Amino acid sequence: MKPLKEFTIPFVGLKIGTHHYDFKIEKSFFDYFEYEDFNDTNIKVDVVLVKNSTLLELNFKISGTVNVNCDVTNEPFDQSVTNEFDLVVNFGDAYNDENIDILILPHGAYEINIQQYIYELIVLAVPIKRIHPGVEDGTLDSDILEKLNKLSPKLDDEKEDNKDIDPRWNILKKLLTDK
């Protein structure tokens, strides 16, 4: 996969100090990664790069919304996402990304591509179970939700209210309460 140019930061010409980068992530970004769980995205990424004489420190902050389908009703809704990640870039003999928080670049490197870190940060910020807010508070009107409520098994409390129990069992229940 060829890296996207807009997510490549050339750090060789930068002065020592703090540098800010802003990115707007849309659906085409996830099409590049062939990730199809999002219907639409509107995410803002703030990257703060602190250049020191021997290493780089990157701080990623994301905030925004992704439009996903509800796991219960399959209705699309906007899920808000926020996440933060710190990365230290050091220099060594060879490229090494085995540690999550530390990236080692070869000594001759002059730029860093951050698209993979942004992608993972956004995907991991979305909850595993995606439930429409209308399902949780009961305001969503959906045929699927009505059918689920109709077909769901009744609770034990509702079964006890029916009083269709054989009266002989009631005598045995008294034994439990006579202690």
C-alpha cells in the first residue's frame, strides 16, 4: 500500500520545539484502508510534534463522529468518538515498531508517515457494541425493535404473576418460608 502524502510529516527541516498539525478525516480515508464499517465520518485529528535533538514526541488527539449501523436494529446513527495516543520516535540502526508506544526509525530517515496510527486510533475508539441511543432511552421507533420485543422471552417476574401454577406446589413453597 502506497502511503498517503498528506499524512507524511518531514521532520528534518523543522526547528527544535513544538509543531502542530491538523487533519480532517473523511470516508475516503477508510476506503483507502478498505474498512467498510463506517457509513460516513467527520473526525478532526490534532497532532502535536515535539522535536528534540535526539527524538520526536507525537501526541494524537481525535474527536468527532462516525456514522455506523446499530447492532440491534441496523439503523444508522452518529457515534461520537474521542481518543488520545502518545508516540515516541527514536532513531536506531533499523526500523522497529514492535513496541506500541515507541517507534524506531533508521538514522537516515527524514520523514514519518502517521496514517496507520490515525487509522488505528479511530477504529479502536469506536465501541465494540454499537447501540443506537434511541434503543437505550426507548425513543427509537423501529419495526425491528418491535419484533424483537414481541419475540423476546418473558421475564420470571411476569411468569409468577400468571397464577397458572399447580396449587400443590404452593404448599411446598410454604416450607421454604417457614424456617
